[in-house]
Amino acid sequence: DTNTNSLSFSLNFSNIIQGKLSSALWGSSTISKDTPEQSIDTKSETGTIEFTYNIRNDLSTTLGFTNTSYTDVFSAATTYSESSGNIRFSMSF
């Protein structure tokens, strides 16, 4: 039998600077364990933060960062952690 528990969250800050700067933060965590066999014992976590700056009414840019980690207690070969970033420009018309 595998027992899995998950948790996720999301926070939004819409007016750090009125009409110009907003931010969002979200993430998740999942833990899986086998009972009684104990052949699966994993943990997966992801977190992301983004900041969006409105350059004009029709143009904005977003800067983001994500960190992901996966831990497998029984197999170090499949355990990893990685980080990534992104920059986006958005235009509405």
C-alpha cells in the first residue's frame, strides 16, 4: 500500500507598486511511502516566484525563478535538484 500526501499553496501580491509591480509565489510538496513493504519513500518539492512589472498599459515583463527537488530514500541515483529562471515580455492589443 502506498500512502501519498500532497500540499500546495499560492500567494499573490497584486499591487506592490500600485499599477506597476505585482508578484506571485506558489509551490507544492508530495511525499509517498509504502507500508509495510518500504520500497517507495520519495519526496518531491517545487517552488516558484515571479515578479511582473507593467512598463506601459499594453506592455509588461515577468521575471521568474523555479526550484525543484526530488528525493528518493532508496535510490540516490534518481535524487536531483534543479533551478531555472525565465524572462517573459507580454504585449496586449
